[in-house]
Amino acid sequence: MTFDSDTDSECRDVFVNQADAEGIAQAQVDLVAEQIGGEGQIAILSASANATNQNQWIELMEDELESNHPDIELVEIAYGDDDDQRSFDQTAALLQTHSDLDAIVSPTTVGIAAAARYISDSDYAGEVLVTGLGTPNQMREYVEDGTVEAFALWNPEELGYLAGWAAHAVATGEITGEEGDTFDAGDLGEYTVGEDGEIVLGDPFVYDADNIDDFDF
């Protein structure tokens, strides 16, 4: 069995995945919609233009915005190439180009940190929000100073916990990796094996001022 990252279903029986693409996209749209009150202008600061996972998430985010958030306008998708300085510079360019921008959503840990760093030390602090995917240690100071209200990723403790229970289920024969197999995952409850032996932990975990100090990574 595998967990965290896996690209070849032929090489294992079970894969424990942190979150699926739909869940990651939905979480980011939900976060930004809540933070700007369901209306306004947003921009996306992605990694590279050919990053497959980023592009998939963005396409799903665009679909969700169009279907359920007609008052939120996506004004631009910028690319920081997962480089800190380029992401920092792209943040500056977005703010200079779009004077009415309300938030930047960055589905990459490099981009979200660079955007938050730029805004926290600028006249846009408190005016333009930042959210997306990040880690607690890189985002803690920006949550504390109010630049970032909340952001998402997943809970690595829960991922490891689920992987342990899944390994036990495979080892004891409780599951074989067939779609529809179910097993008990302790405090996380019952899980079902999906297509190609994939087990999805669940929706991305949201970090904010109330819980960020509980994590150290």
C-alpha cells in the first residue's frame, strides 16, 4: 500500500490520498467566498502554467465560481512558477493592475507565502486578503497579523493515522483494495475503498487563528 503520493495504480493494492481535486478546489472557493462576503474581485496566483494539478484545481474553481458565485469575478490567473521571488513580483503586478482586487487565492505553498509576505508589508494590508494552500509554519505570522484569515491543506497527522489503519486492514485481509471494500479507521470512522484502490482522507483541513498553533510543520 502507499500513501501521500502515488501515480501508478498497477504497483499497489491501496493508496491513501490526502484529498481529491474536487475537494481541494471547493475548499479554496469556499474560503475566499466567505472571506470577501460572497462578492468582489479575486485573482489566482498559481505555480507554472503547465502544472497539471494546479490547472485541474483552477479549472474546477472556475466552474464552481461560475455555477454558484456569480458576484465573484476572477480577474486574472498569474503564474509565479513556484519561485518565491517571482511569486512576490507577480503579487505586486496583480495589485498594480487590479485596483479593486479583494483577494488573492494561491493553490501553491510557495505562492501563498510570497503573496502574504508582500501584502503584509504594504498599503494593501487589511484590504486585500490572501488564502489558498499553505503550511502552518510558513503562514503562522501572516495569520497572526491578520493578512490571512484562513487557508487550507490537509492534516498530516490524520493522513498518517488513516494510513496506519489502512495498512492494518490490508495486512489482516479486511480489505484487498477492491472498490467498495470498507474498513474501520478508529477515531476517523469507517472508510470505503474507491476506484483503483484509492482511499481519500476527506476534505482539506482549514487552518486559522484558533488552531494553527496546534501544528508544527
